[in-house]
Amino acid sequence: MPHELIFLSDHDVRAMIKMPAVIDAVEADFLRQADPESMIVGVPLAYETDDRKLGFRWRLKTAIIRDLGIAGVRLTGYKINSAGVGSGGDRNSTRYLVLSDPATSMPLAIIDEHSSFSMRTSAAMCVAAKYLARPESKVIGIIGVGNIGRTALLGLSELFSISEVRVTSQRAETRSAFAQEQSASLGLAVRAVDGYEQVCRGADIIISATPSTVPFIKYEWLKDGVFVGVLGHEEATHEVYAKCDRLLVDYNPATEKHAPHIQRAIDAGAITAEKLIRQIWEVVAGRLPARRDAREKIVVATVGLTTQDTAIAHALYLQAKKEGRGLRLPF
């Protein structure tokens, strides 16, 4: 039988993908990181080619997961401004993950990532919150109402008994629409508010996913026991990093450059050598304690791991084979 390559469109992916399964896959990936022999990732994590005159960036990330017997390369192409800032989450962007069989080197699938990307991004923060937020957390703050804000709230609703959600964004119409849509789809009390402070004060869990280049989350707004997840370019002030009790990331600081906003905080002296930056997987695998007391203020910053994208894509590929979904391409 001739080898076939499966193409999965975003329509195919949306028909199959479910947030609980994505959270499970991401949690399994964090556990897998406890064994350094289980996977290989590209160093550096991402390869980029920019053309700021045309306003375009190629971004390439690679991973091999040995225990799944799968290799993945993630390719994104998206618009950037003259300062090099942009987002691959735009629906018009190029976003695919290509799977190969590392035993034969043969291609297996080309999978559109527009939907799975935002769910994976949110799931990593949701897994961190599962271990590091207070279990009784009920008040959620969402800053940024794009795909990641939406899927983050979806994931948190699977893990916590939520009583109130406050959301904000740059435009009143987008946050109001988000509040109405999510209230209806999730059956939660989602309220649009005008500013960051209104979102943050009294919130048990704060998730921020914005393109901002100016920090706006202030330490004075954070209650004892808060969990703060930052996914954007520059969201928490240096005082937040300096005074938080714990700071965790999803990448390995020993082999990778820090996320730019973390590096800027280090350069400014807000994150000192005494404040060890630890990895999420250490908590998930039990190498570090989860939340140590109800008063800890914990900050988590994620950049996204290609092993997680690859694991999710692999599960979608297997499901598509079983269900006969996608377009079969000759090879």
C-alpha cells in the first residue's frame, strides 16, 4: 500500500480537538521533561528570519519525542511591525506543524495549528495553575480577549469552580463581546471592566495575553495567594518580579535565553541570583513542592514548547487516521 501523507485543515482540527485532552497532553509533556533522554528540542528553541521592510517573520521550531516515536517541525509566518513585534495568532498567518516518523524519516502529516496553538498555549498555563494556584480559587481575571484569553478561560473552567470572571482589553467593544459570548458558552458570570486594576484586585488567578510592550500589572494590586500567568511581551512590572514569592517558566534557563521580558527584569536587578527561576515540570513531576502556603504570590511566564505542539499534533494525527478525517496526499 503506498504511503499517504495526511493534511488536516483548521476545520478538521476543530472537529476533533477538546480542551481537556489538550490539558492532559501538556501535563504529560511536563512529566516527560523529568527524563532528559525522552526528547530532543532545537537549540535555540526558535529560528527566525525577519524582513521589517515587508513586515514579515518566519519562525521555525523543532522537536523529537522519543517515547512517542514522533518528530515535529513547527512553521509560522506572520506580520510584524517596524519594531519587530507581531503575533502568529492572526487567522491570516501561516501556521503548520509537520510530523515525521523519526525511524523512517517519512512525513506523516501536515496539520494546521491555528486552533491547536492557542489551546496548547493556554493549556500550559492551566497546568501550571492546577499545581500552583490555590485549589479554592474562584475569581478569575483575564487581560486580553483574543484566542488565548478565550481558551485560557475554557481551560480554567475545567479545573476550578469559578464564581466570577473579570475581563478587559484595549477596546470596550471587544471586551463586552467576549463577556457576552463566554457567559453564554461557559455558563459563567463574565464581566467586562474598564481597566487592569479592576481585573487584578481581588483575583485569585490572573491570566494576561496581550501584545503590550509596556508593563501594566502592578504588585500593589495583587492579593495574597494570587497566581499570575503572563504570556505576552511585557505585562508585569519589575516590582512584580522582584517581590513575588516564586517565579516559574516553561523553558530551561540553563540552555535557553530567557524570554525578553524576563531578561529585562534581570538586567534591571528586579530578578536577582537569589530568586531562582524554576521550571513548571519540576512541580508537575514532584521535584519541587506545589503551592507551599495560601499566601504565596506566584508568577509563571511561558514561551511555548514545541514538544507540546508535537504531542498534540501526534494525537490529532492518530485520531484522524482512525476516523478517516483529513485529506490524503500521495507521497
